[in-house]
Amino acid sequence: MGRGPSIENRKNAEDARRGKIFTKLIREITIAARNGADPAGNSRLRVAMDKALAANMSKDTMERAIKRGSGADGADDMQEIRYEGYGPSGVALIIDTMTDNPVRTVADVRHALSKHGGNLGTSGSVAFQFKRLGELVFDTSAAGSEDRVLETAIEAGADDVVSDNGVSEVLCAPEQFESVKAALRAAGFEPVKADIVMRPENRAAVSGEAEETLRDLLDWLDELDDVQEVYHNAALDD
């Protein structure tokens, strides 16, 4: 008797989480489609569609988002806005948003930062601490797979491969992202995660109360409807 509600509550929470993920992915596809509705000639759209497919989004949903973004299915008034700022202990933050109401969005972001001992910075205030890179993550726990990922990635044009505890991160220039991913897939490796990200040049150590506050801030920002991605330079264990 007592198990029913808890299972139902968990399902409702999972559905809400899934809905929020879908909303962010639809926005990404919509914005990407502004540069062309054909993924063959639009690398950003290909990346967005791959992420949506990995999340089990239907092709119909993706096609509607593409039509909206390309102007074939009504006006699209979404804007991309990047905010830079600081969290607890001076942790650098890049907050990418998509919004139809910038006044609301900046107020929400500013409130989240101020509630957690942080503040908004000016454009360029922290971006120099990050580098835009293609990032592909693979499970290389099987014997021999770590070396194979390394060899395949480097041959395909990757800049670096970082391996630790059965996980390998392949890093490459954004322009090489699609070719590196294709080469690794052809070699039998499907990425656990694949995206073009803002990766910090160096990680700053945080601990204790500052770490707890930062994690709470990141959760808070993730819950904001207009926030697409948050990048930071803190050294956090997942």
C-alpha cells in the first residue's frame, strides 16, 4: 500500500525532468535550424539532433522544431544570450540561455547568483578562462578499448584524449568534432556523451560549505527554464 504513492511520485518527477530536458533540446534544435534546415550542411543542427535522438525524442518533434527555427512553421522569437559571472569562492561561470524574454531571464540568473554568494560579471570577464572544444566521452572499461580509442581519435584529428577509471574524454577542435565522432563510431565506439562545450583551461579546488553552495547554485540554474547550459571551472567529483 505504502509503495504506490512513492513510485508514482518518482515517475512524476522523472516525467518532469524528461519534459525539461526535451524543452531545452527543442530550443537548441530550433535555434540551430536558423542556419539551415538540412543537418548535412549544418553541423550545429546535427549535434543538436544527435543529442535529441540519444534522449529518445521522436523525429516528428524534431522536425517541428526545425520547421519553426527555419521559419517554415511560424515566427521564432527566441534569443541566445550568454551570461558570465562568479559563484561562491570566485568560481567562474558561463551561463548559456535561450529566451523570449531577456528581462525575465537576466533577473532569474542574477537572483540565483546573488542567493548563492555570486554575482554577474561583464561580457568577457570569465570567458578567457574557457576554450570552446568538441568533447566526446566513452566507456573504455573493457580491456584494450582505452588504447583503441586513443589511437582512433588521434588518427582522426583529435587534440587530446584524457583517460581515467575506465572513462576516456576525447577533445578536439569544433571543426573536427563530426569527423572524430564518425571515426570512433566506425571503430565500434558509441559516445556516452558528445557535445561542443566551453571547457575550462584550469580547474579550481572547492570544498566544504563552498562546494555545497556551488552544487546548490548549479541545481538552481539547471531548474531555470531559460538556461540551456552552465559551464564552470570548479573541480567537482560527479
